[in-house]
Amino acid sequence: MKLAPCYSPQAYELAYGVAPLLSQGIDGSGETVVVGPEPAAAPPSMDIRQDLAAFDNTFDLPPANLQVVNTIAQAATPYLAGDEEVTDTEMLHAIAPGATLDVVLVPHDVTASSASFAAAITQVIQAGVARHAAVVSISASVGEHFLTNAEVAQMHAALQQARDHDVTVVASSGDAGAISDAGPPKQVSLPASDPLVLGVGGTILDAARPSGTYLGEMAWNGGDDASGGGYSTLFPRPAYQDGVARTGVTRGVPDVAANADSATAMALEYSDGEFRPAPGTSAATPLWAGVITLADQEARQHLGFVNPAIYGIASGPAYHRAFHDVVTGDNSVLSPTGVIVGYNAGPGWDPVTGWGSLNAQYLVPLLAHPVGSGA
């Protein structure tokens, strides 16, 4: 049975200001996005090639340029995909339909230990560097307290390498609100909390149906799931957050946000003929990765570490054109011990939705052609 789609890709392209860029040929062509870590799947999972073909056929999108990188996982069935991989690839393809998508498979037990998780994240970032990617999109997250100092350092070294090679790394802030991945009780998650990562939180989109005309947004909170956000216990406040209201002495998360609510999600299509919503910050992250890819194409160079530029634009006069400021909602969540009181969204940056979501029509040119660069 086909479930009714929430929003079409075209509605999302309109709501977030991507449609005008696509009409100008800014579609990610010539750019590569590394997606991962995607745990290798087994039957009865479906074939990602067939899923994407069904998605493209339904929504009149061009065929996806997809490559599955199986060198790490050594999977016997590399094209079988789980829900996370379908979400990541279809969202990226909707936003940057001309980009090449390199899906990096990792062993299916990647979350069995903190060491295996840290190794998988590190390998995906390294793959982004090795493959000269524009962007690495990481929808996985783990609470800071789960990782050893050595594991944190291992990921940070890979992120420094990405920065030095002008690869943008975008990662989800997590879906457990202020307790972010089983925190004790409040914490943020890696890799999004690393200052070298663009951390992406979640919102609830309000857009006209079926067109997608943007109406408004609030912080995503479903009761026991919500936009991950708060303050790091590992990293001091980075320079780009200096002087920003509501930031603290440590790194604040997230930086930006987009829809994460299932009821207002973009429709995914599977090759079994069903539609499912693209949920969580796992959907918001590839959306942002796709938009950075568009900016790279427009700039004709890889922008790499974009956080200082994002904060510079958001702190300036173009803020309310380039971003949708999300000022309502919070990331308090229900836990087995009761309500964990989180943080509130508010004007400007906040530790629930960052600077808010984007209007790509204005943000992409500002990223691609910074004022005073001579570009």
C-alpha cells in the first residue's frame, strides 16, 4: 500500500529556497558528496538503486549518480540499504540532483562499541578527503560521554584533515533533545559537537500543501524525541561563536537546522511501492549537505570549513533573508526518570535550532561570493 507523501521534493525545494537555484543550473553538478557511515544491510532490505529509481520516477527527478563504496564493509550485498541510507541519499538527491553520491558502507555492527563508532566516523571523513568530496554528510551521532579521549582525538584529527583539504563536514545533532543519545542527563553528541563540524538540529516545517510555500517553523519536539542541542563538555567555545548571544564558555550545538518532524517530512519512496517520511535530524543533515554542495558549485571551489562564514552571515544584515529564524519551541524530553528540562528556541542563535533553517536562494550566493573577497 502506498502511503500518502508528506511533501514532495519539489515542495521542499520551494520551502527552503532551493528551487530558484536549480532553475539556474545550480544543482550540484561536478561535485561529490560522501554519505555515511551506512551500516551494511542484509535481506530483506531493498536495493538502493531501485529505491532511488522509483523515487526519481515518481517525482520527475534526473537519475541519481550513485556509487557504493564497499572497501571498508566488504559486504556481500552492498546495494541492499537500510532506512538511514534511503533517507540520506534521497534527501541529498532532491536538493542537489546533479551531485555524485558516494555511499560509504561500514560493518553492520558499527554501534557495538564506542571504538567501532569512532573508527567508522573517522573512516568516512578520511574517505571524503581521499575522494576529493565537496561535502561529507554524517547522520550518525553518539553522546560525548560515550567516547574516550583517544576516540575523540581520532575523529578530531580526521576533521582537521578535512578542513585542511577544504571538505565540509555536516553532522546531525541527534534526536534525543537535551539528553542527546542517552546523556547523563544533559549532553550533546559527536561528531556534531566538534567545532570543525556544521551541526544540524531539527525543526517542524509549516509549508503550504502541496506547493511548499514557506509559512513558518518551530523547534522539533515529539515528546520523547527532539532536536539535539546544548553545550559541549569537551570543546571550548570556538572563535566563530564569540560574541553570539546565548553561547557559553564551551561549544554550543547545533549551528543550523531544518525539518525533522515526520508529519511535515519530505516523502521517501522505496522500491516496494511505499512512501515513508524522512524523519529526524538524519533528514535535516543531508538537506544542509546538499545546499553546501550547491554553494560549492556556484563558488567554483570547495568552501570547506563553512562555520565562520555561516556565523558571519547570520550575525550580519542578511540574516533574515538567508535564514528562517526559529523562535518557538524547546528540546525538553521525556525520559524514564521524568521530564529533562532542555533549552528554548529564541531570536538569533539558540541551542535547539542554531541560527534556524535556510533560504538557499539568498544563503548560497552569500556563501559562494563573500563580500570583500573580490569574487
